Amino acid sequence: MTPSPEGRTTAESATTYSERLRVPWWAWPSALVAALLLGVEIWLGGPGLRAWVPFAVLLPATVGLLIWLGRIRVAVTATEFQVDDARLPLAVIADVVALDADGRREVLGVGAHPLAFVVQRPWVSGAVQVVLDDPADPTPFWVVSTRHPVELATALLAARR
């Protein structure tokens, strides 16, 4: 999703950027075929319950898993940065850096800080690094996956001002 202003009146719900990190379309057929093959492996021509239970369980479970994996919502409101159920007040943001795939790999690589807050989705190549300035919080920065890193960084910096 692209940045989308919403015309709400309260400062808490005025969203300047919103994005859902859904699973890409190509993962759906792949996962369903894998579940179907696993169901066939369990079935293997057996009679009775073995004939239909693997399919009745695995296919809906796969759909549920794909929906659950795509549940993460990233949003910037007038007062905070929201990632799923985590909330970060805009007042503690020192800087925001838009990262491409190589930048994300470098930030999350071998030298990554162990106290960093990370929400990563492997199917999303971009990310933002939000550097914090809060002496009471041991977390040095957040790294959050996003399909539009420049737009999210711009929205965070604009909302911070």
C-alpha cells in the first residue's frame, strides 16, 4: 500500500502512512501445492478417514497460516509509530534511514545489535531503521520491513516535526 492519509478527527487515529505486510500472491499457490502434496503423502490410498482428513486439516491450516503471516500492519499516526501491536512515540525518534535489501542485510547481519527491535518479513526487500533517542530504553533502534522504505521514512520524519 502507498501512504494514505485518512480524514479522521482525533489525533490518535489520523494515519499518515499505513501498510500491511501481506504474503505475496506467488506464495499462496506454492504453499497450497505443498499442503496438497503433504496430504497425498499422508493419504497414500488409505481408506476411511485417512482418505479425506489430511486434506480437510492441511488446506485450511495452510490458508490460516498464510493469513496469519500477512497480519503485520505498519502505520504512522500523529503521535506514534505502530508496528503490529508495538507502539513507539514519535518524540523518541532521533533519525530514520530507508534501507534497500543490501542495507537491511548489513544492519541485520553479523554485527547486528542484540537489543534491536526487528520486524522482518523475508518476502519484503526494503526496510527502515528507526534510531531511538531514549535514555530509559535499552533498545538502540528498530528495523521494520516495508515495501516503501522512502515513503515510510519520509512520513516518520514529517510526523516527528
